[in-house]
Amino acid sequence: MCINIVVVDDDPGFRSIATMLLTARGLRVVAESRDGASALDAVRAHRPHGLLLDLHLPDLDGLTVARRLAEEDHPPRIVLTSTDRSLWSQEELESTGIECFVAKDKLFDADLRGMFAASGTCD
């Protein structure tokens, strides 16, 4: 099964790297967004299975985007990215609809396919 992903980050270099990593792991990136508002639009237009979502965006932060998507029918699996993991507990993330967290500097080693698969975990 093809897993469709939207990549959301205000840094075009990070979006490019994330897209390459996701594609190399057999996932299909259907859209890239640079801010929260365009991320919401992309999710509504493409109905992806997953969203690789940066916390710090120029308009809405990643938690706000996740909360808004959690209110919709069939929200995508959300994996949050940032440079600092120590700010939230797993329970706090899950309460906003975020499946798991991966630090940006650990993205290369992360099981991205597993994170976005229906039975995936965040180990």
C-alpha cells in the first residue's frame, strides 16, 4: 500500500531533505507546505495518510494545526518534528492528535515508514 504524506516546515532545505528520506523509505510525498494554513489546505486537498509536521511555523504552530485536524473526519497520522523534544510528554502530544515525535537531527535514523503505517510505533 502506498502511504501518502504531506511535509510541513518553513525551511525549504528541511522540506527537501525530509521529502528525500520519506521517498527513499517507500512513502509518497504528495505536497509540501511552508506554514500551518497551507498545511491545512494541503491535507484537505490531498487527504494524505500522514503529516510530517514542524512545531515552529510562521503562522500557526504545529500543535494548533494538529488540534484543528483532530477535529476533522479521518485526520492523518501526525508525526511532529522539532529540534527540542524535552518540551512535551507523549500524553500531551497524543491529546493534540499527534502520533509521535522525531527530533530533526534523528530523522535520518527514524523508522519513518513505521511511524506512518497504521500499526506503526514511535520507537
